[in-house]
Amino acid sequence: MLKGHLLLEVMLAEGLRLRTSLTEPQVDNLSFHSKAKALAELDEPMHQAMESVLQLNKLRNMLVHEPFPEKLEVALTVWSERVIASYAMHKHQRYTRRTTITQAIAALARHVYDLSNGIALPSLASSNAAGLTGGSTGRQPASRSAAC
């Protein structure tokens, strides 16, 4: 989870560099939370993604600041399953607790990357609600899975 948090922070910083007028030093001086909040203000798809990012940040803080975080495992599993349902394109392996977390972070990082680079992909949840099947977003699945 900690390395995934670092990966997401790289994606957040890159998103701010690409989509805002903040300078490199300004971006570097922002906390993880501030980066996510700044990106959330850009548009609704980014706002939705940042909600998941900020929830992961709360879980990460629970892990590093509480000596025995009692509800962390359950909360992380619930978070991971929700993120996978919203953003994952393909199931690459059998999900264990660890691979579920890894796949969720990777799917969320890819979604933030796509939004930062102007690739407008709806979440799977909204695609399925709109009647699309199989997680199709009009993009080739091979390019999506290769980048995750």
C-alpha cells in the first residue's frame, strides 16, 4: 500500500504539472492531500477519482500513525473492491487480498494518468450504468492492460 501511495503521488504531481499553471517547485511543495484537492477542482471526472485517492490517503495515514489499526484490513478491502469495480479494465489474476489492493491502486493510478493527459474515459460504473458492456470505453484493451 505504501509504494502504491507513492506511485499515486507521482501521478498527482504529473497531473498538476500538465493541467494547472503551478510551477515545479509549487507542485513539489504540496502535500499529497493538497495535490489531490487541487486536482479535484479541475472537473467532475477528476473530482470522482480524487475521492478514491483521498480515501486511500486516509487508510495510509491509519497504517502509519496508529500502532494497531483495527479496522484497516476490512476498510482497505472495501476500498479496493470499489475502485476495481469503478476503474479496472481487466482481471489479470486471481484476486487475493494483496493482489486486490495492488490492482485497485494500479487501476486508480492509470485513471488519474488518463484524466491528466486528456484521455476522457468514463469509469466502468458509469459505463455499465449507461448500458455499455464488458468495460468497453472505445479504447483498445491491450494498450490499457499493458500500461497497468
